[in-house]
Amino acid sequence: MTTLKNPGLTQGLTILGLETSCDETAASVVRRGEDGRVEVLSSIVGTQFEQHAPFGGVVPEIAARAHVEAIDGVVAEAMRAAGLGFEALDGVAATAGPGLVGGVMVGLAFGKAVALARDLPLVAVNHLEGHAVSARLGADIPYPFLLLLVSGGHCQLLEVAGVGACTRLGSTIDDAAGEAFDKIAKSLGLPYPGGPALEKLAATGDPTKFDLPRALLGRKDCDFSFSGLKTAAARLAETLTTDAQRADLAAAVQAAIARQLSERTDRAMKLYAAGHPGQALRFVVAGGVAANGAVKAALRRNCDDNGFSFDAPTLAYCTDNAAMIALAGAERLAAGISDDLDAVARPRWPLDEAAALSNPSNKFGRKGAKA
């Protein structure tokens, strides 16, 4: 990482963002004005649903190949939609992790090529930081705020003081909420992607028909656990014989996930409020699971009970997209921060690296601390 000699603190910045961490090939052009206002000039997301649907989930090798095939066209479309040429850019931001490293490498390499060819600064963006700022794409949300980042691969509560300044309050000790949604949906025979399909099925079900396990009830921290719920629901799914039973189980699963997210968020809100006396209390939920209606309703009640404002990205920016990556890059460039062309792709990259190293919520592996 380097610090620019002439940071654009008082300048407007137009940034090309690239996102290839999982199964979306995305490119976006975002303009951050001198006053910090954000304008999304284009946001193109190429999905890989058809390639992965036969397998019921994302296959990393297939995803990486699909990114290679799609990224040139997706970037060209984003630039056309923005009505700009590459000469109008002030920088390039690309996801450098965490994610499926084969896909991450594709977007990061493309970003490096653009930066090198056009002599532009490169920002290697943490995908999670992109989600952290995603709600700011559609609303003026000042720092600091309390963030629930909840997606297919991540579930964390964080205090966000600004880009590069996130403090972990809680994290999943096993599976993420989005993964639980998707895997349970698969056990119910629902199509990929499973989360939206399960929510649709749950709308006709009775959440009280099944008694599902509740995790970590004896603990008073803000951590999550969804593996027990996932296993119990999968076993129950094998015993069901009617569509009504499947809808009831889907409703029970959705209610159980929303309840756990709400309970832990309530604890985090109380901790956050105690640490910010007299300050405005802001809450943001981001990530793919933020699109779930039952989850949002439960979190809104938390905000009402604890005196927090509530914000979430619009639906287009809940799931993986490049506009959030471009915005994270623009905010870093505005603070005078960029990266060298030898920035590496990282399969694991905690937002709060100090906490992940000193008190990991997951065991270390060859790829490093997860969260």
C-alpha cells in the first residue's frame, strides 16, 4: 500500500470498479464529488446462474473460467453505459479478496492492466469493505455506524469509523447466514440461488410448525452460529412428504435465522450505544441476506427499540456488485491511499485484522485468519 503525494481530498474522483470474488462478473463507474456525494454512472453485473445451477452451488473452477470469458465485455459495457472513455478515469478499484481466489485474480489482474496502461492509481479493495460502504451508494450515511454484514460467506457485526477503520464486535464461529439459507434451500429441493427461493416458499408457511435448535444461548457475546440449524433443517427436510410441510420448514428456518441475527444485533447495539454517548446512532445492514424481508423487519424492530436509524442498500447493491467496490476505492483515493501493482489476491482478508489475529472466531488455516 502506498500514500499518494497529491491526494484528491478536495477533488471529484471517477473510478472504475471491478468485482469477481464469487459468481458475478461486475464492473461499475462511480463518481465521488468534491462534497462526498456519490453518483453511480453505470453498474453492470454478469451472472453465472446457468453455469452453476446443475451443481446446486458455485463451482470455483467454473466461476474462474467464466470471469475470464466475461470480464472484457462487462467492463466495455460499463464504460459505454457511463458514457466515458478510459481517459476520464481517476483510478481503478478491484476486489483483491476475500473470495474464490481464482476469480479474484481475474478481476485484480484486469484492474492492474488498466491501471498500468492508463497510468492510473490502483486500489486493491477488501470485498467486505465494499459491502460496508454499499448503503452509501444511495443515501448520505455519515461515519461512524454499526454494521451487520450478512451474506453467503460472511456474518459479522462491525463498528465502522471509515474506510480502513472497522472494529469487529461479533462474527460467525462456523457458517454464515446466507450459506445456511442456500444449503437448507437445496435440501428442500429449491433451485439455485436458494436464499430467494426459500423466502418465497416461506411466505406460505407456518413458522411455528417446527422446533429448530437455537445456538449459543449461554453466551452473552455477539457471535453467531448456524451449523446446528443447517444440519437439523436438512435432516427434517428428508422426512417431509407434502408441499405444505416444506413451506412450514422454510418459514421456520427463515424465522430462526432472523431471530438469531436480531438477538445478536440487539446486544451489539447496546454495546455500541454505551461507547458512543451523545452521538447519533446509525445502523446499516448490508450483504445479500439484507434483501430478505423477514430479516429486515426484525432488524428494524431492533433499531426502534434501541434508538438507531436504519439503512440498507437498495436491492441492486445488496448482492455482489462493482459499484460498492468503486466507492470503497474512491473513498480510499480521496484519503490519499492506493496500492502497488504487486498487490496480491487474498482468499481470506478480515476487515478487523488485529482482532482476527489475536482472537480468531475460526481456526487458522493455510489461507490465514478468516474473521
